Amino acid sequence: MRALVRPVYIGLIALRYGLDGLLLDSLRRPKLTLLSRILATGRKLDAPRGERLREALEKLGPIFVKFGQMLSTRRDLLPTDVADELARLQDRVPPFASDTSIRLVEKALGKSIDQVFRQFDAEPVASASIAQVHFAVLHDGREVAVKVLRPGMLNVIDDDLALMRTLAAWVERLWADGKRLKPREVVAEFDKYLHDELDLVREAANAAQLRRNMDGLNLVLVPEMIWDYCTPTVMVMERMKGVPISQMQRLREAGVDIKRLARDGVTIFFTQVFRDGFFHADMHPGNIQVSLDPATFGRYIALDFGIIGTLTEVDKDYLAQNFIAFFRRDYKRVAELHIESGWVPASTRVDELEGAVRTVCEPYFDRPLKEISLGQVLLRLFQISRRFNVEIQPQLVLLQKTLLNVEGLGRQLDPELDLWSTAKPFLERWMQEQVGWRGLLDRFKREAPRYAKLLPELPRLVHHNLESGSLDLRRDLYAILAEQKRTNRILSGIAWVALGFFLGLMAAQLMLRLQAAGVL
């Protein structure tokens, strides 16, 4: 029954908010546009299209809200007004019953609540579309937070994803830009994104890696995972105590240096990106707190590690060179980087792409550096995709979305924040590590264990190769000599035949002359 009721409900919501008209208008066919106007008769559709789409997704439930949030990061695919509106989507989901939460924890851990916890707060402290969080205390006195996955989420997600795949197939078939925008691939990306969030062991592993990476930086705190009590549906971690970063007045009253906090946030992000290539990709204010504990006063507290971005050395090289080339106004180099990366067809003319990059980037240089948004720069570079068929990589889209979050948060804390002055040292240091002496030494250090293993074997390997080489050389020489002897025999045979033929001719000519002279 659900398989029938759900599509009907989605259709009614689409009609109520005029999504049918948005789709028909986007097809850019006059007859269909006229049809959308007729269908809109009698419906109040005065609100902007982005707002109507956002409200429809909120009505359709948490899975569609998540999809809208993910889609808002794909600004290379969406009009700006729609992307901005979708970015406002928030998870407003009532908590599920406390007894259900306790039952799920006991089932996942295989023990009763009293066996695991000295105290378990039945009332959740946070509730979202995927999970909710309870505070608890272990028997050894450690205060912890318990994250519990919502029951029945997998079935709900699979049903809605099946509908999204069907809708994506229709959009690809009917929409003028359907094939270029690859809606089925976007849904597949969302599928992976959701199923990753549904595995709390994966989230715990992400947190552990980030905690290890940030150890020693003394700028951010990441909760420790209690691995004995981490399962795919329940995650137990160290409880973090801090003030939400959005409560700036409270932070100021506590004596936190807000401007330094803004700079530290940028430093943390660029360290994760250009040093580690492993970054927290959901850094909105709801996932960030600030510690007021005297031992860690003023440090960030990171929460929720379901969405993590990773970058390869190639990605980091591309980003660093693009940013540096941009701020040097070297648009030709930006164009060359797009072609060298393979994201633009190799047949693309450098001068044409250079002109397009100049057109979208040059207006920024009428502003002071502190007013230039690196996230917007990256976004503008991605927008060239519509003309030049750039294949935007998902990890870079995630980075661009996170960078916009970081910039927004940083400038909310300090409107005078000069992001470039903080980013530039990371970019330059990374480039030096790649092409300078430091990079060469680092590569030697990374390869040292392999060298240490090979060095004792080197004399034997050299001797073996020389021996194999000398045997091969002798074998080749014998083959050459044999071939030369065969060739000599053939040439000798040919020479004797030629000599015999020549002598025969001479004898015949002598006999003819003697006969003519009357001797014979």
C-alpha cells in the first residue's frame, strides 16, 4: 500500500507548491510553458520558486530535506536563487519515544541499559532526521553522549530513493539540460551519502581519524570514541561540554577572543584540507561549540562526523595552484589547470577558457582582499562548467560548500577577517612541500622503510641482474654470430654462382670469336 500512497502524496505536494510548473518551465518548450500556466490556474503560487521548492521538500519529510541539503551544495547544477533557498533547509524532526531509544540501545549492545550505564537520560538532547542523542554516565564515571539511529530508517530511505531514481530518469529524458546535469548520478551520490550516515561505526572511525590528525594543533577538540559500545546503529562517545558558537554574546561575556576564534577556525579548516586532505564537511554552527573549561578555554569543539571530505594529492595540487594563479590574475594558468586535470575536454582552446575565467573572476579584484570569498571564487570557477562541459568532482563540490560555511562563520565572528592572509601560508607551504627540497626530503622519509628493506638485498640483486644480463648478452652474441655465418654461406653461394655464370659467358664469347676467325 505504501508503494502506492507515497507517490500519490508526493504528487499532491508537487501540485500544491507548483513544482509541476517549475519542471515544465525548465523544459524550455513554449507549449509546455503554456500548459504550466493553465495548470497553475486557481493555485496561489506567488512565492519565489526556490522558496516553494524548499517548503515542498520540508513537507515531504526528512529524506527529501536531506536531499535538498545535499543538492544545495551542487551550485554548479542549480540557479543561484534555488541553491540559496535550499541551503536554508533544516532538520526539524520530533524525537522518537524514549522507551524505543532504550530498546534500540539494548538490542545493539546486547546488554541492558543498567549493565552499560550508571545513568541514562531518557530525554534526548538533540534530534535530527537520521538519529538522536542522549547523555549518559558509564559505570567508571565517564560522561558520554549516546547517538541512536532512528528505527526503520533503512526501509524509508530505500523506498524514497527508488522514487527519486524514477523521477531522475524522467528528468534526464525530458529536461533540456538533463543529460549534462546527470540527475541519476546525483541521486546515486545522495544514496551513498545517506547510507554512509546510517553506519555509525563509519562516523566513529571518521571522528577517530580527525582526532588523531588534530592532536597537537591545540585549536580543536574532537570527542573520543568508546569503541566497546560503538555499533552500526548506536555510537557512544565522550561527552563534550561547550557553548554553541552561535551564542556569541555568551562567549564574549565569558571572555573568549572572538577575532582569534575566527582566525583559528580558518586555520583548522586549511590544516585539514592542505595538510591532511581529510576535513570535516558539515561545519555549520549546529555542529560547532566553544570550550569554556579553563584547561581548553577558547578551543573549538567539533561534533557530528557523518560527512567527511577527502582530497588526493592531485586534488590539493589543483586547488593550491588554482587559488595562487587566481590571486596572481594568471587566468591562462587557471585555464591550463582545468585542461591538465582532464575535467575539460582536451580539445578545448586555452584562450577561450582563459577569457571565460577572466570574465567571472576579474570583478573580484575591485575589492580589498579581505572582502574576496575563496568559496565564491571556487564556485565561479565551477560555473564555467555549463559552457565548457567541466566534469566537477564531488569531493571538490563538498569542499566548496564547506569553505562557504567556514567563510560565513568566520565573517560572522569577525567581519574584518582576511581569509586570504590565513590561507596563503598553507598554499605556499604545500607547494614548497611538493616541488622544493622539503618535499624531496619528505618523500625520501616516506620511502625510507622500503629502501631499508632493499639495501641488504642490493648486492645480490645487482649480481643476479649482471649475471642474467651477461647470459643474455652471450646468448644474443651467439645468435648474431650464427646468423652472420648463415648469411656468409648464402653470400658465398651467390658469389660462386655469379662467378660460374660470368666464366660461362666469357667462354661462350671466346668460342664465338674463334669460330668467326675460322679457327674452329
